[in-house]
Amino acid sequence: MTKITRLACVMLAAAAAFAGGSAHAAPICADRTIKLVIPQPAGGVGDVVGRMLADKASTFLEQQIVVENKGGASTTIGTAAVAAAKPDGCTILHMTTTAVVASAINDKLPYNLERDLIPVVGVGSFPMALTVLENSRYKTYPEFVAALKAEGLPYSTGGPGTMAHLASLRLLREVGGKGTHVPYRGNAPALQGLLAGDVSFMFPTTFEAMPLLQGNKVRVLALTSETRLPSFPNVPTMKEIGLGDFTPRIWYAFLLPAGAKPDVVARVQDAFAKAVMDPAIQTQLRNRGYIPEVKSTAETTAFIRAESARWKKVAQDNNITSLD
């Protein structure tokens, strides 16, 4: 089934679930606005995506969605707040890969992803970009790998257990290289560390790498996407350079507290599916390397389980027991 066909099925199923013969369904929250909790600080990649889609989805729900940034503790603070919220559809979680990694590593969180939250819809992802400085002496991927094997290289991340960290660890294991982890408090300062020459490489998202690439400040050696992206036409995929299963991404999904009614789940799913497939939003996101892909509740649930198992193994293989 193609992505377009699957999208049509998702949206038709959602529409059928709450269609009642009326052109305008009753508001999900009759006496207040819907709150979208983004468990990351304002201004970051996840915040940009979440706000963009929430603004568009509100037009389909015919009800305002207000964004609340509740960052901290590797997204677990915001996630816990939604898990504990009333399952009335008035509180939605914008979740990303980090939350699954945090849950896979820490089994003492005040919530359980499978028990306390309902995956409503997956909306796509940003691939990671293996990035070095433009003036780096590693002009090609083979030169870069040779340096990893011969001397080892320092790399920056937004902190232990982040996708940039796990991707770097997996790359080192795959090629038999050596590296020194230099963690920062977030991807923005980690990128500044790369630009300052304090480290040799990093795995930012395509969203973060694009403006630096356009400004001739960095060179992107490879992407973790399945195929080449139109926004990075000259950059090979990890598969092209010999790592076929190396596809870590920063993906996004919307979830509701467990117990939400099926018709509410269907309406939220429909609104955000339509939002991510809006032509204007697609243009904005694709230009920064985003890969829109709508996943149903069942597909998102299965995907989150698979991601949890995948990154739990990587964490165990590298003795990561905390995100601090």
C-alpha cells in the first residue's frame, strides 16, 4: 500500500468514526480550548513542527489549540503531565523519539507509555545528518571513517541518550571506530560546539543542518533517510555508503491520555493527518528535510513498540542507564 493510499484509508476511517450526518460536530472541549503539550523548550525543532501542525489542525477541529511548552528531563516532565491528565480530549501530547528512548532506559518513570497513553497519529520524521565542518580535513565519508578507526574523533550531542548520541554510538560500533562523547544541554549548543571546532562531528537533524549547509558552514557526509532527499540532492544515504539498516530519525506523533473516547481519538487523528498533508505545510517541512508520513493509531502503536525495543538494545549495548 502506498503512503497516499494509506493516508486516504486513515482519513476515511477517522471521518467515518465520528460522522453523524451533521456538517459541524460538537467541540471536543465545550467550555475551553484544547491544550497541546510539547515536552521540549520553545524554539527547538519539535516546537516548530508541533506549533505548525497544531495551528492547522485547529482549523479542522474548529477549535483553538493552545501550545504549552513543558520541557525538561528528556521530555518526561511534559509526557507525565499528559499521562496524568483527564482523558477528555482536551490535552494532547506531541511526542518524539526522545520520549521513547527515555522510557526504554528508565523503568521508574511515573507513567508507562503503553498503559497511560494512546498513540493517535504519526506524522513523519526528520532524518539525521552526519555532519562535519566545511573546512574539515575529512572531505569524504571514507576519509572520515579512516580517522574514526585510526585515531578516534570527538563528537557533540544534546546530551546522553539523545538520538544524536545513540546514532553516534551505533555508527562507531558499525564501523569499528573510536569516539569521545562531548555532551551539551541541547542540540543548539552542541551545534555551536561543532562550529567552534571543539568536536569533529555531530548528528543533527536535517532541519538543523540545512541552514548551516546553505551558509557553507558545514558539510553533510550522509543522511539516515531511506532515499535521497530533494532538499539534499548531493548527499548520499547511509545505505548508499554501506550501512543499509542505519535509519535513525527524529519522528513525531500525537497521543492522548488513556481512556479517551474512540470518536475523540478519530477526530484528533483526522485533524492532524490533514494538517501534515496540507500542501503549504508540506512545502515548508520538505524544504528542511522532513518526510511526511501519516500512521494510524495501530501503526503508530506498533512503531513506538519497535522503536522502544531498538533503542533499548542500543542503550544496553553501550551501558547507558541514565539520560543525565
